[in-house]
Amino acid sequence: MSLTETLIAARSRRSPGLRGLLPRPDALLPYAVPAAILILWEIAGASGVISDTVMPRPSTILATAVQMTLSGELFTHLGVSALRALAGLVVGGGIGFILGVSNGVSRLSETLTDSTLQMVRNIPHLALIPLVILWFGIGEGAKLFLVALGVFFPIYLNTLHGIRNIDPQLIEMGRAYGMTPTQQFRRIVLPGALPSIFVGLRYGLGIMWLTLIVAETLSASSGLGYMAMKAREFMVLDVVVLSILLYAALGKLADSLTRALERRALKWSPAYAGR
Amino acid sequence: MQAVELLPRDITVPPMLRDNRGAAVSIRNVTRSFEGNRVLSNLDLDVRPGEFLSIVGKSGCGKSTLLRLIAGLDQPSSGEVRIDDRPATQAGDKLRIMFQEPRLLPWANVADNVAVGLRQGPDPQAVTEALASVQLADKAGVWPALLSGGQRQRAALARALVSHPSLLVLDEPLGALDALTRLTMQNLIRDMHAKAGFTAILVTHDVAEAVALSDRVIVLGQGGILHHVEILRVGPTQRGSAELAAIEAEILDAIFAA
């Protein structure tokens, strides 16, 4: 029994009623490092080691966050950014998934499209920004296009990879047991490719935020990136730091949601058993 | 000390007296070549309804190729395989195959995996019965990853038998199991065969297994059948008895003479 387990056991013996209310100490462990950083940062700011004009303190940023929340400004920007992210994810991820599936099951489809896609993949999608602004202006179309393009490739590649790596013995079993091609796809190919598709989704989510922030920083009149750029122009440092922290929180939230979804969908896998 | 009886008692029922649901298999003049290399050459073989036939031979002798032709997973280069007077590829769910690996769907629980064997939609009653017959009734809701090797093969057997096939084709299904689990599985297969009366064709490299299970053993080699042995069982036969040992020796001689 490890020290932590001993401590938990001792505590639960003393006050069993608290057990359900308090989170287990080991569940809090991942947050220990961020909490320590925040505390050190606050102390450094309060004691004047770090000037407020270089890096505002956590308490200042929190106050700004509360004030902007109450005025509604924060949620307007947050909502706009989240909606753009989601739209890009659905469009880019959807196309990536469909092409991944069709290239995974059809030799002809792959021959026709894969080498083209590999060429496009090697262009950093952010390099297209000047062209995209000329095509779409600085409206929503430009951001949607960039986010969708960024999300497309990880989902396409991982869907294709997942389908390619299905155990051919299972397909043969399905055939021998009289499954139609549709049934083989639904009952063998898709569930078999799912772990890989989730990997693609998690990669895609990272690229989704990155692309959106860059796009919003360059040209927008709303959204988190716009909020940060406007604050920079007026030298409002706490808002700049706040938007950076919000990116971190949003990224973590999206990742946690995907992991929860993954645990649910892949509960058959030994890799997730008992977690 | 009481001797452990390894073979079920009711195997003394001769094949022709069993519930006659077994399919007849007829293999006529079958040749199968791979890139000019003849694996099977003008092979003829008849399997009687309800018979348990084992195919043995050195590795590479074409026994798995022959089994895949019977199972309709492969086509002969010439000649034909007929099951109950229809081409093997049209056998549908009259024909079931058990592979060397369990080939269960990892993302479906045991009951859903067994239901794969039912073509006309889910039938919980049939699945429950099939699972009970392989002593897996308590594992219906379990993921295959949590089963032992023997339990996985039993689930695969339940999947093969849930549609009450008239021909069961077994491609070394016990090859990867440990010795004790093998014996239990052999008894289970023999027992199911005796009860349900399907025709069974087993490919194995274990001559003792072939002798313990079959009504007839054929030795395959040089593209054809080298040797036939009929095993007539009168009275409960003990594994390791002198008669069976003699038959085993005869088959091994035929394999090594090739």
C-alpha cells in the first residue's frame, strides 16, 4: 500500500461521511503544479519582483475576468470563438472523415485523391492566410476555411490509417458469416477504426484552436483573438494574459470532453478497462 | 483411483443413426494452384452426412487450402465443391467455420459476438442457449478481452453453432490452446457433434486429436489423399487405448512415408 493510499484509508476510517464530499487527494494531484505556479506568481507580483506592467498578478487577472464576465463582454467573445471553432471542426472534420473512409475502403478513390491530398498537406495551412484574405475578405468565411483546412488533415489521415489497420481476419470472419458489405463496414470497419479516429480528433482539436487564434488575431472584429489584439493596442496587459489563459482552459476542456467520449466509446479496449 | 473419462459416452451412436441434419459434402476432381504451384491435384472426396472427418498431413500439404475451398472462402482452379448438391459458396448459414484464432469482435460483448452467427436478426433466446451449451452463460455481457484463450474459443464455437449449421468446418481451432484446455475443448466439440448431428470437417496437425474426435481420418500429401482410416467406435473408447494408439501409429506412418 502506498503512502497516499494509507492516508486515504486512514481518513476514510476517521470520517466516512466526508468521503463522498471531498475529492480523493490523488484526483487533485494533476492540479498541484498549476496551483503552485499561480501561488508563486502572485507572491512574486505582490512583492514587486515582477512588475505589473510586465506581467499582471493572478488576482488582478481574476478581477478583470469577473468584471468582463459581469459586463457580458467576455462571453460574447468566448461564444463567437467557440462557434467558429465548432463550425470549422464540423466542416473540416466531416470532410476528413468522409474522405478517410472512402479512401480506406476504395482503391480507386485513394488513387484519385491521395497524392493530391498529400501535396496540399505539405503546405502549412497558415501560409494560405494572405490568399484566404484576398478570397474571403476578413469575414467569417476566411476563418471557417482556415480552421476546416487545419482540422481536415489529422482526421483524414487517422481515419484512413484506422481503416487500413483493421484485422483482415475479422473481415474474413464477417464475410464467412454472411455479413453484407454494409454490415461489415458498420460492425467491423468503423468500430475497429474508432481508436485511431479519436487520435485524429484530439490532434485536430489542437490545430483547431491554434488556427482560430491566429486567424482572429490577424483579422476579426470579435472573438478571443480580437479581444487579445485590441487589449495589446491599448496596453491592457491583464486582458492579454486573460485571453491566453482562456485558450489554455478551452483547449483543456475540449481535450477532456474528447477523452470522456473516448473512454465511453472504447470501453471494450483493454487500454481503457477499469479507468 | 477412478479413470478420468475423457470422451463423452454417447459417441457410440453410429453417424447414420443420429438426428440426420448433417450436410453431405462432395469434392469432385478439385485442383487448386497458386502461381503455377499445384497444391491440390484432381482431388476427390465425399463426406457423409453427420460424419466427423479429420484431415491431417505435413505442413504445406494443402489441408488448409482444402478446408478454405470447402468453406467457400476460396475457389478451386478447376473441379467443384458441392454441399448438399449446391455449390459451396451458396451454403449460407448451413455452413459455419471455426478459425484457428477466435476472431471475436473486440468491441462487442460475448452475447453480441455469438449473435453474429445469426443472419436473421437478434434472437436472445438462441444466443442464451448457445452460450449455455458451451458453459459461458455467465459471460454474456463480458468483453472478449477479459476472457481466457479457451473461453474465447468456446465463444467462437457458440457463434458457429447458434444458427444450427449442418456443416461445421474447423481450421485447427485448438492449435493455440494449452494442453488441458485442448482436451476440454475436444470433448466439448465431440459432445456437440454427437448431440446436434452436424457434419464436421477438422483440419489439425495433432494426430491424437484427429483420432480422438473423428469417424474417419484422411492423410493429405502430394496434392491428394495418401491414406484413409475409418474409426469404428464400439463401446466407450478411452483416450490412449491400445486400438486408438494403433490407429495413431498407422496414420503417423502414412504421414512420414510421404
